[in-house]
Amino acid sequence: MKLSSTVYPERKQLPVRHQNIVQAINTVNAAWGLKVPFFFSGGVFYWGEKPEQKKVYTFEYGVNILGLNRTGGLWELETVSAPFVKHSHKINVIHPQVSGEFEVLKVVSSTNESGFIRTYIYF
């Protein structure tokens, strides 16, 4: 677990019975008027923190970008297997449609019908 070290005012009770973890965290955020981002990545729960990143990886048109589409307000970048890219990491994108440094919002890895691993990075 990686939790923010920020201290918040004490509460005597905050009922979260019969709530799943997402509902309970949303209850905590609402009780304190917070908008603290939270997610799971690599088996670790992050609340108000981001995974450590030692390198900003570059994805470039004609080199390692297999596809780039705009879907639902996000960019979806298709590349070969990239298990080193995690939620909240920064990536550098060089493409005719969009270029710059972006924060990763979602990463999905899958195997296509030909048996090749593909990583879909959303930013």
C-alpha cells in the first residue's frame, strides 16, 4: 500500500458497512471533501500517491506505435508488450496526430488473435 502522508481532521465514526472498497473510499473522500485519486497497480493500492518512475519511455510513430486512436475523450496508443508502463507514469509520444509528454490513465495488456502481446496505453 502507498498512502498519502497528508493528515486530515479526525472523525469519530464513518459508517462504511455493506460497501465495497471503491464505495468506501468514495465515502471517505466525500466526508472530508477530498478528490484524492486512487488505483491498484502491480498488486499495490495507491491513494494520493503515484508509482515510482525512473525513466520516461518514448513511443514514436513508425517505430513502436502500432496504432493511435481517440476514443471516449482519451487517446488509445497500441504498442507491443510494454509491461514497464504503469498507471500515472509519464510517457513521451511522438506522432503526427499528437505529441508531447502525457500521464498514463489506464494500461491494458492482451494477446491478439495471432498470439502477439499488445499493450494499450490510455492518456
